[in-house]
Amino acid sequence: MRTGFAIVGIALALSGCDQLFGSGNNNNKGSTDAGADAGPVDGGPDMAHYTGGDIPLGATVHRLLAGESANVPSGALAAYAVTWSNGSFLLQWTGPGGQPGTRFTGSVWTRGTFTAAVPGCGGGCAFGPTDYFSQATPVPSGGQRIDFDTAASANVLGLAFSVDTEPVYFELLVAGQPATQVTYYPDTDFGGQTNMPMEMPFGLTTQ
């Protein structure tokens, strides 16, 4: 089985991220077993970063099929993908590079704790100098939240994380707008076929 981010019909070769697009075995991608919380990646003290709110407990929860890729349609200008492998979730995003002011922002929540959270994708998907990833932050309803705020890029960026409690909730935005129809995950209830949540925020569980 392949895990990660596969764009159908497009052959991509991204430095350090080739296997995230479905080329070859990706069993080591998305695992945070070898790394604890790497702490915040900060674009500078003068930069205001996206900050999420309380955990969206009323959001619809979908079932994510572990160990499968999320197949992003060819020609997609911007996309998020969520997969799971080796005990860790992998959230990735890409595009549209070269458009000033366009940012990918969002939050990830668990009702428990983040047992590991690492920006990047097992050595690839490196954050840039203006990209931000927060520490796990307690929220009023219980649990924790991680925020991210990155510039648009034609390369792939991502977060690998693990939690002690599912479901995991997501609020994903592109240029400040909900990424409702450009977010993809392998759906257990559709035999592992790639699906979209069609609402934002939303939840995912592998159980």
C-alpha cells in the first residue's frame, strides 16, 4: 500500500518529496516515532500568524483508511491531503506557487494530546523562512490544538503528527477561505477511494 500525496496523471519530482506522490514504498513517511515535538517554526517576531479557536466538537467525522494515498486530481491548483501511516497522520498541501499573499493556514485538534508533531515529511517538505508551526496549545473544551501558517508553494509542505485520542479535527484554509473542495483523504467507507469532506471544519478517525 502507498501512503501520502498522489496527483493523478502528473509525474512530479520534488526534491526530498518524491515518494509522497505515490512513487514507490512510503512506509517511513509520516512516522513521528523518531522525533518529539520540534517546537515552533517561526517566520519572525514581526509576523502575525494564523491562530485557531476551540475544538469543533460538532463537526462531522469521517473514516480515513490507514495506509492508503490521497489521490489529488490532475490540474489541481491548490490541494490538501490527509493520510495515515505507521501510527502517524500526515497533513500535506501544495500550490499555487508564485502568487503573492496567498497562504495556507489552519488548525488541527485532538481531544487528547499530541504525542508527537513535526513540521516536514520525514526529511522532505521543509518549511520556508516565513512559514509557521505552533506548539500544541490547550483549548477551553479540553484537548490541544496546533496551528500552521505557510506561504503558497509549488512544492509540497506538510506536518507529521500523532495523537493519543481520535478523531482528529481539521480547519484548513487557502487564502483565508475554507478548503472544502480541495481537501482529499482515502475514505474507509468508499473502499479507500479518495474523497472530500465537503464541510469545514471536519474530523477524521482511523477507527
